[in-house]
Amino acid sequence: MLKRLDRILLRVPNVAAATKFYTETLGLNLDRKQDAAAALRFTDGDTELVLHDDSRRCDVEIVFGVDDVRAMYELRSDLNVSFVSAPQMAGQGYRATIRDPFGNVLVIVDRTLDTSRDDPAPTHVEGALFDEAPDEDPAHDREQLVKLYTQIGRTADDLPYTRHFEELYSLYTRSLSDPKPTANEVWRQLLTLRKKKGGLPKLGPAVSKPPALEPEHKAHLKMLLGDAIGRRDRLPYTEEFDKLVEDFNKQFARPYAPHVVWRVVATLAK
């Protein structure tokens, strides 16, 4: 099912300096650049090396190419493949993450939306270095989302797994056409708006406070997060986070609610 090594994403402290090193010293070729990322080509093959400085992502991320992500998702029970996230439109196809039986999370992509060619070789496009679903879907109503967020009045970091988010999600998706965005997609839209100047209003401090956990419990949570700590903002409303909550609560007689676990995760140092 894994057809090729599509790309390797490598987080670096300085994209410009890293690009110079990998091109001038190690002989890779610069293919294209964005504000905080650069895509490099090897002299042999089609695999890319993407250098970036996004602290929300893992230090190293390997992306595998497959024939059809959605087909694998539909057959996931028969294939005995555990999907961490459902397929999402990205670049020239679909993208998803799966988990192997040993706990490793793998990123898979396809090119099923690329009608310009029949061969399975990767065709990376300008503006899609990470090959992910766009942060903002033009079919979604950005102004309505901001309006509802303001009305509810609960700051973004304090929203996941609360009745306030459920209310926002219900009101926001009510008027959208099918297929409606998932809870994770709406959460990701809020994150994108928060990063933009003037995107989300300041709502003051969070209503809830994370619990004061013992150091060993925090250390255990960090261990469970592993590489996901660098992209923890993207975890709410995924199977990966559900599994994290389940595993974390095994050490307590009285389990913590998902919102409480999220509040701790959100405050962990990178």
C-alpha cells in the first residue's frame, strides 16, 4: 500500500541557514520557497526534503505516498489499519494519518485529484509545501465563525470539549452545505483565525484553570504525547487525542474529563 517516500519534513531553527547548508554543502537543489519553509530536491528520485520552522509540528515527519487514501479509510477494518485522522482534501489529493501496531504515526497522501497525469509520481504544487488541507475553506463563513466566537465569549484555548464549543459548532455548521466540516476542522479554523491579525477578538483570561498535577503525572503526559507535543494545538477532536485521554486516565481512580486533560496539554512547554 505504501508506494513511495513522498517527502520528509524537517524542523530547523533558521530556514535560510538550513537551506544554504543543505544546498551548498549537501548538494540538494532548491525547488521552491515560502515565507517559513523551503522545498529541496534530491539529485536522484522524486522525494522532497521540506525545511520549516513551524514549532507546532514534529522535529521530523515522513510522508508516504499511496494510491488512494479514501479507499484505504473505507477498508480500514478489513486492512486492520488504525486511522488517527480521517482523510482530508490536501494539495492534489487527500491526506490522513495512520498508526502502526507499534505506536508510530505515519502520514499518507495521494494524488487522486490530479487529472493531468496518469503515473503515480508525486507532483508537488506551489503553495502546498506541507501538502495539507488549506487553513481556510472558502465554502465556510469566516465572519459567522468570528461572530459566534465573540457571542459565546470563551477564549479559544478554553473551548475544546465544553458545551460552549458544542454550541458554536452546532450554530456554525447549521447553515453550511454537506459535507459539513468536522469538529476538528472548525477548531483548526479558529486556530488559523487566532494567528491572523484581527482574526479573533481578545476575550480575556480563560474561564477554567488546568489542575495542579504532580510532576510525575505531567512527565507521564509528556511521554504519552511524544512527538505530538509540537503539534498539540491540532489534537482536539481527533482519535489521537481520545486515545491520549484514555491512556492518561489509567493512572487515576477518578478520570479527568477531556477538557481538563486538554487544558493541561495546552500549557505544556514545547
